[in-house]
Amino acid sequence: QVQLVESGGGLVQAGGSLRLSCAASGRTYSTYAMGWFRRAPGKEREFVASIRWSGGSTYYADSAKGRFTISRDNAKNTVYLQMNSLKPEDTAVYYCALADFRREYNYWGQGTQVTVSS
């Protein structure tokens, strides 16, 4: 099993920045990728960004490109999401997820609230 614990959410004004962290523990040796997703009130969960554990290739949703940066620390089994130039529409619960050798996001964190005020 894998456990994921997010931190770093909070309340920020529009234009501000936040950095989310997600620490993975347990059977992380078969990690294929880690990603961030979000669910805004009344909306479906959506992909934000992901990073391949080997090689570090990154992928972003159009809404995140140019403003968010995903990174990882393999030694700490931790993934980060640096969010800059935040907008009110970024308000959501952000979830960390891990894909193992099956290449599916089967493990999820509990979520962390990000609120951007205008």
C-alpha cells in the first residue's frame, strides 16, 4: 500500500503564490508518476500536472501552464506543486495522486484546500 499526505494549502490573495507538498510512504518503489488534481465546488475533478518518477518529464493542464511548476525529490518521495499568479478560479481542493507500475492513479491523498480571494 501507499500513503500520500498533502500539505501547503491555504488562503491567498489573487496574484499570490502557494507551494503544495505531497509525501509518499509505503510501497513507493514501483512509482511510475505522481500528479496533482483538483476539484472546484460544483465541478468534476480535473488534472493539473504530473511528473514521471524516472526521467522527470512533466505534463500540465492548459490552465496551469506558465503559472504552476511540478517537481519531485526522489530521495524524500515527495512531489511539489509551486503555484504562482494564483487566480480565484484556482480555488479548489487539490489532491495528490500516485501511479504505480500499472500506470493508473490508484493512490490518492486526502486533499488540501486552496482558496484564492479576489
